[in-house]
Amino acid sequence: MIQSSLRTLFAGALLLIGILTALPLPRAAAQDAGAMQISWEVRNRFRLFREERDFQLHVENARNRSILAAEQSLELQSEGRGWARNMVNRLCIDLQGRVNQPCTRDNVKENYITPIDHPVTVRLTGAVPVGATCAWSFDDGDGPQTSTFDCAEPINLRVRYGKQTVASVDVSSGSDPTQRVQTEIQVRDVFVAGLGDSIASGEGNPDRPLALSDEGFCFRSYLGTAGAQYYRPSRNGYKGGRACEAPDTLANWQHYSALWFNSPCHRSLYSYQARTALALAVRYTHIAVTFLPLACTGASIGDGLLGSQRARECPPGKTGVCNTSVNAQVAELREALTAARKRQPDRTLDLVLLSVGANDIYFSGLVADVIVETATERALFRRSGVMASVDDSRDALARELPQNFVKLREALKPLVGGDLSHVVYVSYANPALAEGGAPCRGGRGGFDIHPSFNADPQRLARVSTFVDTEFLPQLKGLATCTRGALCRDPEADRMTFVDSHQAAFGDHGFCARSGNDPEFDRTCFAENGKSFNPDIVSAASQPMLCGRGASEYRAYLPRARWIRDANDSYFAAMTYPQGLPAASQPTDIHDATWGVLSAVYGGAVHPSAEGHAAMADAALPAASAVLGLDAVPPSVTRGLLAPQLLPGAQQ
């Protein structure tokens, strides 16, 4: 009798111990460094990428690095050719800006805007006994899925969108008691949209830069005399007429263009918006990021965000028809969100990245006013409205931009649930600063790609001061409902504002130079503005005075300047303008208008890939805070399984 009672007491004690050890442990104990726990992460979680290898390249280069340092690492790995040159053809959005529905990602067809599940890798980590066997169970409420593997093996599965999956594993190792570890898996799919102008789109940084020829290509000058010609590097592969007297078709010339993620808007994977969205996916392993890029070069609030605008250029196509119009960005976003909510009523727009306002105050006209020197071109540009003065910009800043911002707020508010803090406004950097924040001195250095260019020191200083003391502070006031900005409800109307990158750009304007710049730049881009052969006979075969081939230029190598100058713009993109009014369109590929615009139309005085990475470094903390991604993850539970009662024991 006594023996039976002892046996029952002993069995009951074991049962109690088993129950207690299976209860959740305190958070600190549950996450001891050596303890076993279930770790999981979303695979290929930047959903714009169709193939996981492209995402993993960024994961590997981001370890213990800023976005800028990762970009510099990738630039060196690609030997300056750029990491995006092949990825651009492996995206869930095509080169016309259309979302692929469905998009086949890693051999699985997915709905891009409204995924129904996500790929996840699950591992048992910590002090896992060697040779232990793991009996896994995954239950999302529709019944568990079970499997048994060696505990060293990772488990790949797909978990349903919007539902929690309970993951548990029973770990068996020899005669040791079986241990159970459990956690919850729920993927948060973050929907991010990118809106804005050329700074937002990534202008100046084609995903696959132009391949340059070592031979020359002839441009006419506005002077119209027989000797008013000059040669600059041609496009590699182009076999048509290179002399001004030998015209050729635009279609033949375009066949050798730079490649953009989206040519009509010059969208680029190097843009700070794409890099910020990608960095969110790299840093936070329990989320997926669905990025919808809509920013477009040339956009203003009225023409671009709220209304349609002219396209930058048309990619070569079979039809030969150029659609010169781009739909309004806000309308495109509204349409995408409406369609998504029809499939998933709870689908929300989590974050908007925004940069806009420069075109509203004619910033490109200010640039033209600074760099165009010769009287003929200045007169022509003034008549065509291409050039603007500081007074013109100041007037637009006071009269038009505040009213346009009111309209933009009202359009964005319904898309983000009435809370504009989910709009992260990333401000511009002053492009004309170097050497400790002092304005660039001006001159032809970096701008001698065209004979009429020369950055006038006085006009440059005047524009730089206007940007620093008037334009940027006013933008901040408009975004944050300060400085007298027109906001109906300042608390709800205040955007999240980012400008911490501006100080870093103070040493990296378009005139910044370093002994660590690429050798081609140091050898062939002369600071005195004498980089190109002025003799039209010898320049036809050798346009560079340094005697080296232009094909040696690399758009994506680390440089002191984070702002593209006009030489960079031509060498990286050499954009033929197609979205201009008919009166401004070049008549042929040797036309004087095309010669001017080819030097600036593809991104002069815009951030380089390094500049965009620095902007993304500034935007990332703000985006993370708005999304609440740094919250403490759920605790892990684990314990010994309750042992079976001994034979003959009483319950």
C-alpha cells in the first residue's frame, strides 16, 4: 500500500514537472544565447526581385555595412559596370512599368500586389544536440503539417498571408528526454510606394549604363557655319553615320541606348526609394516588402503627381510609336490600391516615399542658367522657357508650391488612412557644395562635354545660396506643417521629414575630386575643362585628349562626387530627348538641340548611385520607425515533454 502510494506520488511529481517545463519561460530565459529556439526568415523578401540570387547579393554585401558602404562594395565587385545591369531584366514589373500578374518568383506564380502566401525558411538554432532528430509541426488553423528531419536541416515552406502559423518541433537525441520548442510565424507584407520627380526616380543612373565607343560622333552647333561641329564619344556598336553630313535613323541609334528600369520615367533600381525599400527587406527578416515605383523624371505636383506628364524617352519597340504621355502617379497608385482591396479588403498602403517640388520652382531652369554660357544658346533657351532665374524660382516658391502642396496632401491622405506621417518626405541635397560645404567654384571642369557649357561662379553661388537658405527650409515647412504652411490639421497633415543626408553631401557636390577617384576620371576629365579633342578631323577617331578610349569610363565606381556632372550624364546615359514639345524636338541625331540636351537630359546635377545610397541611409530609420519594425519579437516557448505515467501508476 505504501509502495503503491510512493509510486503514484513519484509519477505525479514527474507529471507536474513536465507541465511546468512546457509552460512559456520568461523572455530573458527563453532567449538565452545557448538555448534551442526556432529561427525563421522570409526568403527573397524584396518581392520586386524574381530570383533569390539577386536578393542574396544585397544581403551578403549589407552585413555590418551602411547602404552606402554596401553600394561601394557592389560597385567594386562589378568593376564599375553596376549591380543592376542584369537584375533589371529579372523583375516583377516590366520595362513599361506594368506589374506582372502573376509574377513567377523562384518558380512559383505569385500575385505581386496581393500575395496569398510567402516562402519561409525555418531552422532550429542554439545548443542543438549533434545527430538529433526533429519532428516538425506547422499549423495555420487548418490542421498541422508534419515532417521529421535531422535537426541540422532547414525547413522550407510557404505560410499563408495574414494568418499566424504555429511552428513546433520535438527534439529527440538518444536517451535524453524529448524537448519541445514552439514559436509563432506571421509574415508582415509591407506595401511601399515611391512617388516624386527625378531625384525620386533615380535619374542619372541607368540600370544598364551606355556602352561607349572609342570613336567620335558629330554634333552640330547652333552657330550654323560649316566649322560649327564638334565630336564626342559615340555609342558602342553603332555603325551608322557618325559624321554630321551622314544622318541616320533614330531607331538605329536607339538600339544602343542605356537601359532603364522604366525608360519613359527614367526609373532606376539605384534610386534612394528602391534602395530604402530593399534595405527594409534586407534588415528585417520577418517581413516581405512589396515596392511599387511610380516616381518620374520631370514630374511636378501638378504635372506628374496629380496630372499626366511628358515621358522622358521611348524605348526601342517593334511598333515604332512613341507614347509621350505618362499617367498621373497618384491616380496610378489609387488604381493599384483599389484593385488590391478587391482581392484583399484589409490590404493597406503602409508607406509612401516622396520627393517633389524642385520642378515646381523650375530647378532645371536654374541649372541651365548656371551652366549655359554662350550667348546664342542662352537666348534660345530663354525663348523656349528652358532657362529660369532665381527670381523666377523665388516667386514660384512663394506663390505656387504652397498651394500645390495643399492639393497633394488632400490627394494622398485617403491613400494612407488619413495619417500623413506614413508619407516619408526625403528632401533634396544641395548639389553644388564641396570642400566642407562651401559652394563649388564653377568653371568648365565636368561640363566641357558641350562647347557652350561653363558653370558661372556668380550664378552658381547665387543658386546655391537660394537652395540652402530659401528652397530647402521652405520645403521642410511645407512637409512638416511649420513656417506658416497651409495645413488643415497639423497633427494629421504632418509628413515624416528626412534631411539628415544634407550634411554629408556638403563634401560631395559635383565639383568634388579625390586622388581615389577612378583613374579614367583623373586622367581624362580635365579640371581646366579641356578634356576633348577640338580638331574635328582627328576627333572623329579619337575624341578624348588624354588619348584613352571612352569605353574605359565606368559609371559605377566610387567617387568623391555624389552628384553627376554633365560629363557623367553624357557618358552614362547620352539620352536622346523624345518627350519634348514639338518645337524643341531635335530634327535628327546630329542636331544642335540634341547635342545640348544629351549632356544634361540623362541626369546632370543629380545624385549618383552613391548619393542615392546615402539618401537611403537617411531614409531607412524614418521608414523603420513609421512602420514600427523595431518592436521586440514574440518570445519563444520551450520545455521538456511531459513523460508518460509509469506502468501501474494511479491517476
